[in-house]
Amino acid sequence: MVENLHREHRSSKLHKWLRAPDTSVNFARGQGLRYKDTGLWFLTDSKFQAWKSGQRQHLWLHGIPGCGKSVLCSTAIEHLNEKQGSASSGIVLGFFFDFTDSSKSSLDQLLRSLLEQLYIRSRPVLELLHSESVKTMRHPTTKLLSSTFFAMSRKSIESIQIVIDALDECKTRTELLVWIQELVKAEGTDRIQLLVSSRKEEDIGRALYSCLTEYDSISIQGQAVDADIKAYVHGMIRSENGFQRWSARTDVLDEIETELMKKAGGM
């Protein structure tokens, strides 16, 4: 009982010191935006299936603005969490970069979040960093946070599946891309599986393709995505109050649906 109280007190102090951003809001937002049964094309995609099973170590999901990358990332996290407890399950970590939230816009904040999520599985390493920081009265540098993350991940006997959304919304993008390259190439990180999403911007593509191949990427486009958009549009125009007056005119609703699909353009 006393030991549990001490552990809780220690954890509380560490969480306050680490000041990790809360990305559960972004996860919930993504889940809220997901329309029923959409995104299944991604979960059943052979590349995602290979990544999930560990046959493929890293994966880059890319697409135009507004095409649903964040929704797919939250869908992937939920799907992976549902596997928890199975023989093939591992540790699932998630982070959403967000240009509208200054607490979720840098590599430093990403690392703080990953460390907090890993803490429950690997306490001693992070507690040592906390102790040293308190003694020296200095906050840890991004470099120190990174080395601590690598140390904690190497101690894990389970696979670590990390989902990071919206690389293009990170304000320290160059630093972030260098870190991803280090993670992919570093020794002793074979248990880490990384899934990232972003727009397909030149610097991001150049950095990722320096350590991945084109087979390690999925483009959000094509018939599967169009089917998701169609399902969403179909459901919305038949349930929204603004279209109720046309409920008896299926021909009109079909025409509206067709026009909206033409203008959607993969978004």
C-alpha cells in the first residue's frame, strides 16, 4: 500500500515535470470525423497489414490537404489498440502534430509525449533522467529526450508501434526528419515500427525516401478513397436536415450526390 502511494507520487511529479502534450483530443477529433465503415480500405491494405504484422517496419501515408490523413491515423491507432492482449500485440504510441496548437508543433513535444506513453512500461530510465534534471535544475534538451527514448525502447521486449500524424505541421520539421532518419537507421531499434502521415512535400519525401523505399508508402487516392467519400456524401445528404425537403425525390438527391462527388477531388 505504502509502496503504491510512493509510486503514484513519483509518477505525478514526473508527469508534471515532463509536461507532455495531451494528444487524446486530436485522437477523439479524428474518431468523431470518421463516418461509419470508412477507412476500412486502409486497414485491409496489404502494406498496412504487412506493417501491422511486423513484416514491414516503416510506412508513410501521404495525400493532399483535407483527404483524411488524421482520421486514418486515429483509425489505425484504434485498430491497433483493439489488438492489445493478443499474441501479436505490442505497445502502441500515437502523436498528432497540430499547427493550431503550439504544444503539439515540435520534435521536443513529440518526444515528451512518446516518453510519457512509454513510461508505464519502462519506468527506471525516465525516472533517472528526471532525477538528474532535478539535481542540476535544468530541463532536458531535445537531444537528451531523444537518447532517453531510444534507451527506453531498446529495453522493451515488445514491439513498439508508433503512429505520427501530420509531419508537415511540425514547426521544427528539419530536426524531426533527421530524427526519423536516425530512428530508421539506428542499431537496436528493430522492434520499433513507425507509421507517419503527411502531405507529399518535397523535403519530406526526400528525407523519407533516403531511408525508405516507394514500397513503404501509401498514397491516399484512387477508387478506395472515392468509395469512402461516396459513402460519406451519400449518408450526409440523406440525414442532414437541410436535405429533408428532398427526401421523397431520390433523383434530386442522386444528382446532388453526383455533383458533390465531382467537386470533392479526393478530399
